[in-house]
Amino acid sequence: MVIELQKIDVVGNGSSFPSYLASANGTLFFGAVDTVNGVEDYELYYLDSTNTPVKIDVNPIGSSYARSFVSINDAVFFSGVGVTRDWELYYLDENKSPIKIDANLTGSSYPNQLFNYNGTLFFQATDVNENEDYELWYLNANGTPVEIDINPAGSSFPTSFVNVNNTLYFSANVNNDYELYYLDSSNNPVAIGINQSGSSFPQFLTNVNGTLFFQAVDTTGDYELYYLDANKVPTKIDINPTGSSFPQYLANVEGRLFFQGTDDNGDIELYYLRPDNTPVKLDISATGSSTPKFLTSFNGKLFFQATVDGDTELYYLDTNNNPVKIDINQSASSSPKGFTVVNDNLFFQATDTNGDVELYQLLDRLGIDSVSLPGDRTYTIGENLDFTVTFSKAVTINLGGGSVRIPITLDSGEVVYATLVGDGTSATRHTFRYTVSNGQLDTNGITVGTSLELTGNATVRDSANTNSPLTFPPLGTTAGIQIDGIAPSVTGVALPANNIYQVGQNLNFTITFSEAVTLNTSNGTPKLSLILANRAVNATYISGNGSNTLLFRYTVAEGDLDSDGIVLGTALVLDGSTIRDANGNNASLALNGIPSTSGILIGSDEPSILLVEAPNAGRYRADQALDFTLNFSEVVNVNTDNGIPSLGLNLNSGLANAVYVSGTGTKQLVFRYTVASTDSDTDGITLDTLNLNGATLQDASNHNAVLTLPGSPNTSGILIDTTAPTVSVVAVSPVVQDGRDNVATSSLSFTFNESVTGVDIADVSLTRNGVALNLAGATLTANSSQTSYTLSNLTGLTTLDGSYTLSILATSSGIADLAGNLLATGAAVSWKRGTMALAPANINFSGGSVGRRFTGKSGNETILGTRANDTLSGAGGNDTIRGLEGNDLLNGEIGSDVIFGGAGNDRLLARVGNDQLSGDAGNDLLQGDAGNDLLNGGDGNDILVGGLGTDTLTGGLGTDAFRYNSLTEKGDIIRGFQVGQDVIDLSPLFRTTPFRTGTPFARFDRYVRLSASGTSTRIQIDQDGVGAGTTFVTLATLENVRVGQLTSRNFAIA
């Protein structure tokens, strides 16, 4: 539609609230509100010929509330309130003066539902009895109101009048039962029972192509859609099987019923019926109810009010049933209603942007409503692209010696035209057609002009002889409408090699097209004509369907002969087949660019090579033989008196020669090349030339053989590999593992420089401290190219402390590359794992009662403790101190003292001098300090600290720790070291620089060195961690303990 929207401001100041819009005698009548002396006055209005509102003041002293307008025999009837304030029936005389028809002389008759039934006015009104019953009335030929009393016992409230096939139908109430009625030929009301169990409440009665449709309540209480069949039997159309569909606002649009309905989700949407009465939902609002109302047919289209996203506006359906919004009020809802068609105009009430409720006029102007485009696809030579142009009104196209056309621009800039189909007879729809021609192309979508183009004296006019605007509405995308008018053509012909071809040999011809082609050989096979010296033959199609190259082949037959070159036909022959491009264009079959065929000969006296048989594809290593068999057209004899024939081979490493080995006196000669250790070829060998080297190749008649090779066989898969594979093992990280800080190694990987075979778990060795481990529980997996292998499930083997080595064995492993070259050299990786002892816990000296506190004099004294916790100090002199029982603190101070801890957990401090400390029973701390001391822990778990000087430390029974705080405490002798339980505690030392970095075992491995001294072991500290021996400091010597007896677990670092 070509829509123009106009607001008609009835009163000029504020809302006029136009209501009850009706068309009567081609004029719009309506009620509206104006303001007279500050009082709102609701009166009758109509629009004159200039669309100016004209007021008819039915009630000069107040509002007339005029409504329910209807035209009958050029008279306009309506309901209104006169000066007597009675609500009565009126009509307008020829001067548009209101004339009252008083159906109820005693008061108001309240006429409404005015309806023109075949030229007679029917309406609802009250009668004169005391109950003022609302009944059906009509005006007889004399203009007198006549009552049809449908319900003698009370009001029948007849409503919803409709004329279907010259029968008046309506809804009425009799004895509180609201049912469907019609009037028979004598104006007697006849009920049509729909719901036998109660009222059916029929509403929204609508005539569609002579069938009555309406809403009614079924026996289950659901509100559903009904229609009457030819026998007036009601039939239900169940829109919503799960409940009521509430069909409302029924409208007939071009013979199709549209209505509002409720779906099974509770959404209120627009529906229409197909010809078979199947309901179809048009979902105007995808997010919920659109609630379409006031459905009205205008110029063949449905107009209605709908609400989308909270905005209530005017909509109509285009030719494809797509909703089109007309946004009257961009700032809020316009809430249009009261749609009425008058003389090709649609009038209605709506709210403007100021919030005023006013009268609007929608005009369907002459112009182009829509353009239907061809479907999205690629169109080929001879195919039609049809464009349907729909005008808002019927137009006649007169070419007048010119043309009416749609311009279309292609990729190249070429403009083509879709021209009128048919004679242009008056219609709303006209078709324009463009037919694709050879050479036209558009691969990204045609560009359609913005309007129809007229040439010469062509015209496009409606029935009023008005020229139609020719501009198109927005067309949408044309990216999918493409043109392929380029037929495939032959761009090249590849011939067989120049040679003399014998019986059984193939002549292959490759025909190359300008694009990929598809063959259909269901009705025949394409051919290529060949003219020989003695006859014409055909090369037939072999392969290439779906590509741009087709292979044709002719096999030389007995009797074929051509000594001066074959001749090709000028074009391919389809012979019932088709050759087309992907879009269906038939290929041009002419053969263009045929090279010279003078060297392609058929038949000869000289023997020639028909076929070369190459070795199987594969990888070949040194000393392997490559045999090539040359098949001749006849028996040949080889004379090697003056040389041996050879067949040249091109390798990556250089030229080689396969020499003749056998076959004289037959049609097959064998040439052999033995691979040398220096040869290589990674992309396939190629054949060079056949050389006689002084020999002769002749047939029985002494004709020399033709040495030309008939095209090389496929040798791309014949590779030469004489180099052994290599392997490397992925390093373990960390190389030095701490049993407390690092998880055990769970898998190890090794990689070959090329794909190999023959790898299995027997080719792998894993040792701990030089002893082989059983790999029965391990798994070995390879990658897809068999270049990388992973040995897994090792955690159970690599958790223990020790030195590990994984080795890939080469000798007798059977590991070889794809050519069979054996692995010559293996590979290995090593790592260490160790666990340090934990530093001894501090000794608990608490508990017990306080005993004696005594400090001796400067002389040599004997100091004895008590059974309690004593604190005894020798001061000067060579003292003897005995702690006896209790947790004692015994301090020798100056002099060479002898200290006995006795029972209890004691602290024995030698201090200055060469002292002797004996812990005796209990867990004791013995600290030598300065001097060459003798420390003996005795019983219990003791901590012995030699301190400065060359000390002798004996742990005694229990789990003892020998602690070193610095390298200055070096040179001690440790006796009675119990490997299974005693600990060398280096924790204080290894908290100093440079020993403090890394895991405990890594630090132990780097800085601690154990060296043999006879049957004893020296504990040495490598100050720089290099291992050169230049900075070694011997902390202590473990007497009668061999190096091999010790592990990291005999040392505490952390």
C-alpha cells in the first residue's frame, strides 16, 4: 500500500473523542465532543467534500450522544438524545436536518444496533410496556416502527446483526438463554441450538463468502469458533484444544476470515482460516500477547490495533501476511480504534503526540505497493527472472510504442532490463521478466533500480487516467539473486606424448574447461573424434566429472595406422550426454588451442616401448634392487658385445643408471639398479632416458627399436633412504629429585628423527643404582607418526631413592626406519632421587622439681647433683661433675672437665678445655664447644655437637644425631655410628650461605661428598658445589662405616 496519513482536528482545541464512526451514503458520520460555553457537548458530525468536520446539533440544549449510524435508501438513520432528553431513533432529511421517529411515546426507546437488512432498517429498542423490554424492531414501508417480540416474557436483547445469503442472523435472549437466531421469510425468529446445556452466547457474527462464522460457548464452557453449514448446522473449529480460544473481532478480508484468538500458552494473537478451515496463527509479538483488536478490511488488506512491547499502534498485513506497523504516535501508544471505510479512505480514532484523541484519515494513494523478487539462486542462460510489481490500485500499462521496464545492474556495470509480460490490462499486479543471455554475469547479487523506467510514450495509469508514481518501496536484499551467463568453454587440450603407438597402447587426451563441469552419462557418453590415416575412431570419456579437466582415451586396435600424425575433431560429441557447469549452463564443445598432432603416430615397423613397469612404491635402503621392466611392441634381441643398455634414474643425490639384466628374445627387458649407501631421494625418483651405451636393440628383421619412453609411470612413491635413524631421550626434570618435595617420575619419552618400526618395551632398560628394574607393569605408546614414544606407569618403580638411568638399546633391538635402516646408536637419560632424614626434634628438658644450683671455685672439684633438676657449673679447674638423676644443666666452664649426666634428659656443656662428656641414661644434649673433646651419648636418643677442635663422638645406644653448625667444627671422629638409625644433622650448617638454596636432597647431592678412607667414610663438604675437590672440607670421619652403607636418609638437611 502507498499510505498517506492525515489528522482531522474536529474541535481544534483538545480531544474531540470521535466515536461511532460510520459510512452512510459515501459520507463519514461520527459523534464528537466540542466545548460550548465551557460545557462539553457530544454531537453529531460529518465530513463534507473537503474533509471539513460539520456539526449537526441534534440537541441544541445539550449533548445528543448520536451513534449507530446506518444508511438506508439514501437516508441516514441514527440513535440520539433530543431536546426532550428522550433517547430515540432519528434520520437526516435531504438537508441533513434530524427527524425523530418515536418508537416509544411514553419515554426513551433506546434504539441501537441499527442494521440495514436488504433496504429495511432493523434495530434493538425498548417497547411501551411497563418493563420496557428490549426487543427487535424494524421500520415498515411507511416508516412505522414494528416490533418483533422474540421473548414475550422479557427482553431478548437482540444484537450482532448480520446478513448471510439474504437471511438476517442475530443473537438474542429467551428465558435467560442466549442463542443464535435468524428470521424466516415471515420475519418469525428461529433459534439455532448450539449449547443444549445452557447459553451459547453467540457474538461477532460475520459473513465470509456466504458462510456465517461466530464465537459461541460449547457444552464444556469453552468459548470457541463456530460456523453454520449449508443446513444451518453449527460446527465448531477448536482453535485451542486445552481451553477457550475466545475468538473475537472476526473480519472478512478478501474471502478469508481473520480473528483474535488465545493459544494454548495463553497468548492472544492474530489468526486466519485456510480454505479447509485450518486455523493459522500469525505471531505479531514474539515475546507475548499482541492482543489484536478492531479487525477491519480495507482495500483488500487487514488493518487492526495491536500491542507489541507495550506500544499499542496501527498495523496491517502485507501481501505475504507480514505485519506492518504504522506508528502514529512515536512517543506513546496511539491506541487506534473505530476503523471505518469511506470511499477508499480508512477513518479511525487515535491519540496524537499531544495526548489528544482525534480523528485520522488513512488514504491508500496510487503507487507501487510492493515488488516481489525472484527467488535466491543463480540463474543461467535462458532462465527467467520474474518481478511482480503490485500497485495499490488497478492500473493499465500502455506501452505506446515505448517500454515499461525495471533496470538491473550487473557486476560489470552492464544494465539489463526486466520488461512487461502480457498486455498490461488493468490489474493491481503486473509481471516484468528478464531472461539471462550468454556472457552476462553477477556473482554477488544483482542491483535492482529504484523505480520503473518508461521509454517512448508508455504510460501507467489507473481507471481515473491518473499517472501512477513509479518509485519502488524498499526491496530488501538481492545478494542471493545471482547471474551466471558464462558457459564453460574449452581452454586447452593436452595430447599424448609424441610417439609411435602400437596395438594395446593408450592415447590419453585431457580437455581443460574454463570452470568445473558436471557430466550426466545416463543417456550416453561424450566422445572425442580422431581421424587416422585409414579410418575414423573415437576417444571416449574416462574420468574428471566435477573438475575442470576431462580425460578421454583411445586404445590402439589391430589395423590402426597413421604415419603423419592423427587429426582431432573440432568439437566434443555429446552422444546423449550433457556437460554443464555447477549452475546448469551447457558447455561450449568447441576444441580451442589444439597443439600439433604431427608427432602422434599409429603403427610402425620398428619395435617401440609400450609400457614401463616400475618397482612398487616404498622406501629402499642400501643394497636393495630396483627393477624396471620395459614392455616392447614385439620381441627384441639385445646385443651387449659393445656395451650394456641402461635406463637413467634421477635421484635427489644425483643421476644413477639401472642396467640391463635380462629379457633378450622376449618383449620384456629388465633393468636393475642396486641402491648405494650414499643415495637418497625423499620425493620420488624420476626416469631419465634409455641409453644403448654401444649395445643394440633390434627385432627379428633387424629393425632398431624406438627408444622413446611412452610417458613415465608414477614413481613419486619410490623413495631412497640409506641413513640410519637416531634417537634422543627427553630429559627428566628435575634431574635431582627430593623424595619429600618432588613426585616420582611417572613417564619418560624418547624421540626418533623419523618414523620407525620394531620398537617394543624390550628395547628399553631402566636401572636403579645399576640394577635393572622389571618393566612388566609399564606401558609403551607411540604417536601416530611413530616418531615419539612414551614409557608410562613408572611411578611404582621410580619412587625409591637411588640413581636411575633409562636407556634405549640399539644392539639387537630390531628398531629400523621405514626403509629398514637399523638404529645404530642408542640414547640414555639419568637422574637421582633421594630422601633426607628429618632433623631431630628438640629434647624436652622440662618436668621434675628444681634441685641444686651450684658453681664451683677455681680449683679441681667434684660436684655432685641430686635426684632433682640440678644446675651445676665447674668454673675454673679440672672438675668432675655428676648430675645423678633429674634433668640437669651441667657446665664444665674452664678446664679439662669430666661430666656425667646420669639419669634424666641432661644438657652437658664442655666449654673451654679438652673435656669428657658422658650422657649416660636419658635423651641428652652433649656440646663440646672449644677443645678436643670426647663425647659419649650413652643410652637414649642424644644430640652430640663437637664444636671447635678435633673431637671424638660416640652416640651409644638409641637414635643419636651428630650436629654440625659450621665448617669450623671440622675434623671430628664419629664412632659407633648406627647406619639404620643415627643421623648426621647438617641442618644448621645448610641454613647458611651458600648452602641454603634448593630442595634438601638437591643441596645434599651438590655439596656433600662421601669418600672412602679404608673401611671408614669421610664426610666432606664441597664449598662451591663444583666437585673439583679444591674446596672440600672434611667435617668428620665415620669409623668402620663404608661409603656404600650410607644413603641420604642418614643425613638431615632441612
